[in-house]
Amino acid sequence: MSHLDGPDPIPCSDGIAILKALDLANEGWQQRTVADPNRINEMERLYSELGYETFTTGLDPATFGEACTSCAITACATYVALFTRQKPVADLQAGAPNA
């Protein structure tokens, strides 16, 4: 069987679940990315400056496929997911300078 006859490859990120993702989505959070914590810190600052609340959480190692063994262990130990949501209007107005 050639690779042309087999199933299409599935990107790793399609099968990886994020811890607390459903609860966060129900609370109005949107998942933005999964990355190394150093990069997430930069993105958190950027989103905060743009008026968003940020939240990070880990990955769920139980959702990695059989092909993901050592990378799953590494990713779960080091990578985090970033979620954002708009700050409440009152919080935005409190931070606005007086005109």
C-alpha cells in the first residue's frame, strides 16, 4: 500500500485536547494558540495591551495519538494553551485616561 492509497495524515494539533477547554469556552474564552511558555508570556502581554483577559492551561496527555509518544510527553510537560476573552466594559472604562 502506498502513501497515496492510505488515509490522509492527521495533523497532531487536531487530536490534542486542552485541559479545561470546554469549561473555558462556556465562560466566553477563545483558544488562541498552543506554544512554549516563553512565547505564551509574550502573547499574554500583547493580548492584555489590546484589552483582553488571558488564561493559560496545559495539554491533556491522554488525547495524544499512538504516533505521538515522546513528543506528547515533551509537549505536555512544556507547552501551554492560551485563551483570551474581552475584558468587561467596566474594567476597560476604569483603565481609560480621563479626557
